[in-house]
Amino acid sequence: MLPKTIANQLRSGQAVPAEAYSSCTIYFSDIVGFTNISSDSTPFQVVALLNKLYSEFDQIIDRYDVYKVETIGDAYMVASGVPRRNGQRHAVSITDMALDLVEVSHSFVIPHMPNEPLKIRVGLHSGPVCAGVVGLKMPRYCLFGDTVNTASRMESNGEAYKIHCSDATHSILDPLGSFLFEERGTIEVKGKGTMRTWWVIGRTRPPIPPDCCPIPIRKTKKVKAPPQKRPSRQVVRTPSPTSPARPPAKTNPAIEIIESELMTDTKKSTTLDEAPLIDSPKKKSALTLAPPPVPQL
């Protein structure tokens, strides 16, 4: 299994160097008593069991901003914050997902053992990792570092139907107030010494949907609004003391006389059509042209 971006780089013949991630959260789970279930089942029944279980798990993890790293037998490994960085949101996404996976395991029915309950235990840990592609014939995207080992230890030291998290994961989640915890205390962890750990027993709000969603953003076309006609305004500019005053625009005296007479006539009549433009003697004098000169014989 490879992330889409990594697979595209490999197809194009590009080298994919290893990359360091300063913070992420790792999830490990396995089936309690899987050895006994396998001994009482045929290989085909074991394959059918794991296929049904992982198919339900895969549908759940698609709701969150996580990446399924691998499955080895009954072990199920998921990471958040890798290969896509998401700040400190990785702890929230993994914990929400873990609660849903534990819940679905309560109601899971083993196909050939309907009366046998399926119990899983979960371990979580947060910290830095190094991620890279390993192999040429069948390349795999693998995570390396102490964070991976510690997350595996949290799972192996857990209990059925419980989510066991380290103090590092708890320190990220507790200030948010979104989850309920029960302190387990200090335990001896192989290769790590004494560690303070916690049980995640529930959440205080509904699961938060991932903001990186891959939630598609619809692209809308921008429609330009038609230009609006602004009402004409007579702008009066006051000349500044430093700039010379502009001379007044030249006007036609005859037009000024006609406009002034029209203004006086509109006071007497309501419309310009009713104004006596022809009968007004003043307007005749203003508009009458001089008679053409009489040619001398």
C-alpha cells in the first residue's frame, strides 16, 4: 500500500526520499485470542473472518484524516499526520477513529463462530517518525522510529475492548476537553521502562469531521455585476490657495438668455410643452436673426 502522492512519484520515475515528521499519532490493534480462534478454524474461515472485519474497519477509517499503513495477520496499523501533515489534529482523528472501531467490534459476528465474541485491544502513541518507501519489486510505505515501537507496546499491554494511550497522546488531547480518560497509572513497558498511561473511555462531543477532507470544494463561476449608472452630480471644486483659479468656461449669451427665460416660464406652467415659447416676445427677440442684406442695384 502506498499513498497516492508517493505512487504518482514512483510511476513517473522520480526518487522518493525518506521524510521526517515531527509529530503524528500511531494506532495499533489486534484480536484478543486470535491464536485460539485460528486453531479452531480452517484457513479459509480465517481469511473470511479477517476480510469481513477489515472491510468494516476500512469503511470507518475513510471518515477520518488517517492513513492505513498495513495489516499483518490480525494486526491493524493506522497513522494520522503522515504522509499529510495536519498540525496537532492527528491525535483527535486517531482517537475518534479508535472509539468507532472498538464500538463496531462489540457487534461484530464471526461468520463461522456466531456465538464467539470478537475482542480487540487498541494502543495509541504520539511522536516523531521517519517515513519512506522500502523495496523495488513490491515497494511499501513504512514508518520508522521509537514512536512506532511505543504505540505497539501500548497495544500489547492493553486490555480487551479498551483504548490504551501513552502520556504523550493524553497531553495533546486532554487540554481540548473532547475525550474522557481514566488514569491507569505507571506500568512497566518492555524496552521503555516505567510509563504513565491512560484509558480512553469516551468522548464528550460528536466526532469532528476532518477539515482536509477531502471535502470537495465546489468551484463557482464569478458573475460580474452590470455596471450601475451613478447619478450625475455637479461637483464644486474650491481652488486651493497655492493653485491659480481656473477661468470660467465660455458660454453663449443667447443660450443663457433662453435658459433664464425658460426657468421663469416654468414657474407659470407645469410642463415645458405648455410654456409659450413662440408667443413670448422676449424669446422672439432673442431668437430672431437679423434680416439678410438687400442687394443694391
